[in-house]
Amino acid sequence: MKKPIEIAGVTKHIGVPRKRTEDPQILMGQAKYVDDIKLPGTLEVAFFRSTHAHARIKNLKLDAAKAHPDCHHIFTNNEFSAGATTFFPGTRGTLHPVLMPFLAKDKVRFVGEIIAAVVAPSRYIAEDIVDLIEVDYETLPAYNDVEDAMQPDAALIHEDLESNIYYADSFSNGDVDKAFAEADLVVSEKIATGRTSAAPMETRGVMATWGWDDTLTVWSSTQMPYPLRTSIAVNLGIPEQTIRVVAPTVGGGFGQKAHFFPDEFILPWIAKEIKKPVKWVEDRREHLLSAAHAKQCTIYMSIAFNKDGTMVGMKIKNIGDSGAYSQYPWSGLIESVAANNGAPGAFTVPNISFETVICLTNKMSTGAYRGVGWSAGCYAREMVMTKAARLLNLDIVDIYRKNFIRHDEFPYTTSTNQTYDSGDYHKVLEKCLELSDYASTKKQSRATEDGKLKGVGIAFFVEQTNWGSRSAEESGFPATLHDTTTVEMDPTGKVTVRSGQFSHGQGLKTTLAQVAAETLGVPFEDVVVLDGDTATGAYGMGTFASRSAVIGGGSVIRAATDVRNKLLTIAAHVMEANAADLEIDEGKIYVKGSPDRSMTVAEIAYITFYDRFARPDEDEVEPTLSATRHYDPPAAYANGSHAVHIELDPLTGKLDIKRIVAVEDCGNMINPKVVDGQMRGGASQGLGMGLLESLEYDESGQLKNASFMDFLIPNATTLPDIECAHIVTPSPYTEGGFKGAGEAAMLSVHIALSNALADALSEYDGPLVPMVTPIGPQQVMDLINNVNQPQAR
Amino acid sequence: MKPANFEYFRATSLDHACELLRAHGDDAKILAGGQSLIAAMNYRLARPQFLIDISNIDSPSEITDESDGVRIKATTTQAIAEHDPVVRRRLPVLANALEHIAHFQIRNKGTVGGSIVNADPASELPAMSLLLDAEFEIQSASDKQVMAAEDFFITYMTTALQSDEVLISILFKAPPENSGWGLHEVARRAGDFALVGSAAIIALDDGGKCSFARVVLFGVASTPVRATEVEDALLGQSCSDALFAEAAKKVSEVVDAESDVHVTDEYRGNVAEVLTVRALADALSRAQAAS
């Protein structure tokens, strides 16, 4: 393993809680989203979507629609029959690839699947034309629950597969049976996590235009412009260098926009066919129906304990609900495979076995959403631990302390073969306990004067961050992921960072500039970051999976170090000094110890480009100040803890969130304000998963809550202030000592919330521990009445 | 999520609106604040051919202090009614109910009449009109009539209003002197439609016995419902927690709830009883404070 680069010089930028430079434009309404891109003559697209969850298309009747005077075109699978197939070379389990046609062919598999694309002068008219399309369907049995779809006699959702299970894996380490046989207590539970949607403020949207110079320009509300470009090239057979993909301002993605959706191929294809600009902006109903869902798992979790709370063994069966397809590119494996490979969490679990099953159902496909895998997997483990704590007469905190990997055990390889780089879990936990007044609250009576019940809950998480190839592999996905950044200095000494990542809320335009300024030794204001446009960046994988601070930041450190060294070589020549004796600080280059012997970075840069008499001979030093560097770092594992205080109305099941405390260790922080923002945003979404969000399908496969009236996400009235604190243990493996921070914040708020509920009910006969998400009033009353609880086998 | 084609008329007066309604009645919808209608149109759940906008008629917001209550012009926004000093003084339960409607941005556009005519059984204003014996002033091109709230709500999102009629004002009757009120609802988030709600008004006679009782539930049936069985169990009795608990059991007589994505019908029935006890307890303590 290569040793990380030491950032030379004076620390002036990394670690500074700087306001984000991207915010004024967003706040003042100048930011341009896909829907703000206007081109003359643009036609709009509306999709005709399936109203059946599982049916054969017997007859698609387009005549009435085509007869509409404003109907320009209608495209179906007859015209465009491409599709994407699960692609995961090297997975350990048995994978049967699933084909997702971009337009449904003979069969529909979920409500909302695209059957036809209507092109018309406006979206209004396009929707009128959509209303004129009719289909004769032959309905087939629709599967809502994986455990029904898995039955041997279940109808096949994809007839080219042998069953509705398309991935199965098992793993074992240690002597699990012995551990369970000898344990003092075994707790076995079934845990069911609800189906959520990231529901970003901006829905998805795609616009495409074909140029008469045979070029294709695509605007998409995506998190990964370069991979989208490659994918369009491959799927449409267009030379990649003629395609430009622009992700303009994107109003949140959270992993949901780190997929390729059928529309991202249909729109470019239509633009190429009809040689006109076309636009489609997803409405909220479409978004809830057909933008990747997430986090629905059925988990059978058994943990074996000794009396003192020591975990001696763990057995898991995690059944992932993939929905109707394998969402491209991450597939429906992503939730359960990541969950199982990260099952030990912060704990020493010497004996472990798990099964992973990925099953198709007649619902929208599931995909990435902040905290992929761990939100469901950690919930299952921790709820079982909470129940065990109650049965052993312990607090879950005792079990944490008993089983934590100690700070002197790093690097630590878990029983599932993940190598944790660093951390001090005890310290983080103690900080969270202290800030949240956990121990003192626990001593108080649960009942309040007005008939409510108080509860406090804690949770702890480890998060695998910075998805490069090695993180991915440790998570069970041997994908190839890395990033490249170009850092270039112009003749006036100003700096442009060309990134292949893409800031859509993460503040990378600020934080990557901080890293570049630090590494180069120039003022922050002298750096600009270009991202989100394949015409201006360097090929990169995009921004998702807590990767950009580490991989983007690391590649900036590498490239900026190269530029700095070049600059110093030239400065040494100009200043007749030894390069090793030179220091750069805020745009000034000086001889160490003699600050009066100095020149500015701008002077040296100008000489480099424009004064061949003063600079070194070009055969000796090439007169450019740019460098392009790649980074595919080792995995770094962040950790943290959440505490939640609630007040429960035991007669209505209503929970009020009183306090949320978040403590996180993401290594060295580039910008603590940005990290706090991530922690608050993540905690809010975690609370959404825990308290509110569940996309509900009925037995015939209709989505019952495809609007924000019934699919509820946290809003300003739901959230208290979120109190943030940090512990810093730098990663010894990564450039800059950074670990990711984006997803971590979502990983355990829902657990702390459920623990708070269990705590509020601790004086009831029980133990009453929730095994589902979300815990809405119905689920709370069911728990109190001990009815409708998931039954372990 | 774009509405189907429609023709838009901006009414300049109530008479103009009535004329337009007479011409287009069956295929027309009145647009006031648009907070429910526009969403329904965008989802193409509502497809009116004609939209008659009454939000620009002269002085759309009017609140009048009358001897037996407060009259509110139908086009008055919920925000104006909520903050009106006469409403707050004479109908504090209504002012409180208005605060529960969605969020202030929505109340700035949504109208009192619009919410009543929309007749969502889980919304507050239809329930308040039953609780406060409201009288609806209704107009058509050829006729004017007054209808009692109890005759108005037919079923889910359906009222007795004919297709050529428009609701022009609501007289909310002031409850008896020295009465107290209580209002409790459970919603998933502040501002969401209530899963269940219960509102009560109680007045006491000189001997401290219940001389007036009014209990209305919402979110538990296809319309808001008055729980007369509960009221009857209270009248003439000495109020106590035990009496309220016993009386509230009778909410089952009027609860005809359905299950939805949030809670079951059973939950609604149980919680209706819980909230009725609480509403009565609040009403009693306010009545005692007022006496």
C-alpha cells in the first residue's frame, strides 16, 4: 500500500468551516436545473406507463393517439428495443442476470413501467395524447412480498429465469453452530424495513439535443455524468467522444440519481432520431412510481450471546426486494449484499454465517439510497441487540462496550473480511452519551405528568466509505471504481480543478477548492472547481457512496502536489534557490527562513507561460502547470453514534422527537460546516426512514401513496435542531487522512429512534422492541398491544 | 402531472360567477384558493372543462360580527380568518382549528369556503361547521338559500351543493356563554390531514352540571360526524373524568372508519375515543375557567 502524501506547508484551508461558494447562486435563484435549460424548438416527452403490476401486453392501441393533431411521434419497443442487463463480474454468489428493457416489450412488471414515449409540443399536450393510448392486458399474478415471490410455484416475473430469485450467496466464518450451542442466550427475530424513496427536492429530468455536427448533448439530473456518457455511447452505439453529458445544478440525489434510468437512453435516442431537442422532466408521481426505491429488506437475524453480553455468533438471512428489475448499474443486490458483508458493524463477531437472497417482485426496482445496505442491516442487528440487552438485564450500551473493536486493534479485519483502518469507538460512544444526557435520562421515570412516556435511545454505526474498487470489493461488489482530477494553473497563477465527480449538494466546489488551496499554498479564492460537465472535467465516476471527499480530495492532493512541485522547480530556477528550501504560503513563494526573498505564485506562473528567458529550458522543465492524477484508495471506515430523545403518547402511538444528538468520526475534516450539514441532512433522512416513510403497494401491485400527501418525508415541523459533535481519528490509509461523511449520518438515527421507543415502553410487559420501520402510530400501537409483529421462524 | 385542457373564466362578481355556473354548471368547477383542486387537476383526478375563478371578486375576504355568531365570506382565506380578532374572541375553537390546517403558506391561499365545499372528511373546517351549527348561504343564478351544516355533507368529498350553486358565506354560531371547548387531532406530521380528530364544546349550569354538549369527530367516517350519543350521555350530568371516559365509548356509534396507508379502521375508532376524552376534559376546564 502506497503511503499517503504528506501535505506540505501551513494548514490554512483544510479544516476551516467555510461557507459554501455554491450557495449564493442557489439561494438567489440563479442556479439552472434541467428544466431551466431552454432551447428553441424543444419538444416535450410524456411516457405512457403501465397501470398493471404484472401483465402481458396483448394489444397496444396507438391509433387514436397518433391521430391527435399535435402528436409528433410515439416510440415503443418496436422502434427502440435496447435494454440493460445486470453486470457484476466476480461476485461470489450465483447471479442470473436480469434484462431491463428501456421500453416494455411484451410484458409489464410493475406499475409505472414505460411502454411508450409520446413526443409533442408541450408536456400538457403530450399528456393528453398519452391519455388516448390503450392497451389490452392479460393480467398475471402480482407479487408484493418477496416471501410469496420466492415460492417454487410462483409465476415467473422474468420467464428466462428459473425462479424469481436472481442472486444467492452464502458465507460462513468460524464455528457458528458451536457458538450458538454453547451460548447463554440466542435471540432470533424477523425484521422488516419499509420501502423508501430518496425523494430529492428536484425530481429527475433529461434533455437531449442532436447537432448537425453529429454530436449529442445530454442534460440529466444525474450524480454521475461520465458513466452516463459511456453508457449512452455503449447502448446507443454513438461514438463516446461525440457525446457531452451535462449535469447542471442538481437538487439532491442521495444515490437515487446514481443509476441509469430508461429515460436517460430514451431521450438521447429520440433526439438522435428526430434531430430536435427533447425534454422530459419527471413529475412527483412518476418519481415516486419509477425512480429507484430503496431499503426494503426482510431479514432473519439471530445473535448468540454470553450472559455478560458478549456476542459469540451471528446468523443472518437477508432477502432483498429487488422490485421488478435489477436497477442498472448497481442492481438489486446492493442493499442486502452490502448489509451482510458489513454485518459485524463496530463489533467483534468471531463466528458468523449469512445467506443473501435477492428476489424479484412486481414493484419498482430498488437501488442506491444514502447508507445503502447498512440502514436495513444495522437496524436488524441493533434491534436484536436491544432485545438481548433487555433479556440479559443490561443496557445496550453495556453490549456496545463489551463487544467494540478497541482503538488499539486497528487495522482490524472483521469476520466478513472488511479491513477497518482506524477509529476510537469507545470515545465516540462516550461523547454521544455525555452530550445526550443518556445516563441521567435513563434514571428518570418514563412517565411524564401529562400521561406521556419519555424515552432515550442510542445507536452506533461503522460506515464503509469512499467507494473505490477496494471498498466495493470489501462490500461484496468487485466493481472497478476510481477517479481522476486535473489541476491546472493559468499564467496569472489562478487554479482550475477539473473534476470527474459532481457536487449536487455536497459542497465539493468549496471543499475540493480548500484541498487544492491547501496543497498548492494559494488563497482559497484563487481556486475554481469545474464539475458536472464531461466537456470540462476529467473522467470520473461521479459523486455517491461517501466517496468524493476521499477520492476526489485525494486525487486533488496528488495532482496539486505535482503542480506545486513543478512550480517550485521553476521558482527555484528563477529565484536561484534550491527547490527544497522554498515554501509556498497563500500565493507567496519564499526561501524558508528568509521571507523577504520571495516572489508570488502569479509571477512564477506568468514567467512559466510567457518568459522563456527567465524560466528553465523547456527540455529541462516543460512550461505547463497542470497535472492529471488518479486515485483508487483503500477503504476507510467512518463511525459515529446517534442519540434520540422522544416523548410517546401511549394512547395514540404518536412520537414527538425532542432531541437528536449526532457524533461522528470521519477522519480529518476538510470543512466542518459541510460535515455538519451532511450530519443534519443525513439524520433528517434517517428519521424519515425510521418514523414516516413507507411506499405501500396493495395486493394487485398498485402503489397506494404516489404523492407527498400520503408518502410522508420529514419536513421542518418534524425535526428538532440536530446537535453535532466530532471525534477525529485520521485514516492512516487515505490521502489527507479523510474518511467519507455523506451517508454515515443516515445510518443510525432510525435505530436510536426505535431504541428510544423501546426505552419509553420499558416499563411495559415485554420486552417490547420494534422490528419494523417506519414506526408510525399504527406500528407503535401494534407494538404496545403486541399484535402484528414480524414472526421469526 | 399536467391538468387536462380546461377553459378559464375570471368571475368579476358573485352574480357573474352564478351566470357562468348556470351556463357551464355540470362541467365547471369553482376555483378559489386552489389548494386541493389544482393538485387534483394536476393528477387528472379532476378534469373540469371550465374553471370559474372567484378569487378576484370584490373584497373576497370579509368577516362580520353578527348577533348570533360570526359570518365569514366563503372566499376569505384561512389565514385571514385565523388571525381575525372577532374570530379569535368569539370562536376560539375555530381559530385553533384553522391553525391545524396544513401550513401557513397554504392557509394564505386556501379559503374557508373552499375547504368546506371540498368536504374532505378529515379536514377541520367541515367539522367546525358541524360543531358550530354553521349556516351556509348558497346562491345560484335563480335562487338564494340557507342550508344547515348538518344537511350539507353527503359523503366523501360530496356535498348537497348543486352544480349551479356557489357557497357565498358561512355563519358560524357562537357557542353558549361560559362554554369551553376542546380540540384534539392526531396527524403524522404537523400540518398533515388528521388521521383522527375530535372537537367538543361544553357549558355548565349554575349547579355545575352539563347544560350543553357538542361533540364532532373527523377522519372517522365519510363525512365529519356529530356524536349525539356522546352528547346525550353528558347532558344534565356532573362532569368528571369517569363520565367522559364512559360517554366517549359511545363514539363507536358514529365511527365508520376505513383503513388507509397510515392506520387501520380499528386505530381510528380507538383513538377517536381517546381524543374525545381529551377534548371533553379541555372543554370542561375552559368552561370552568369561563364560569
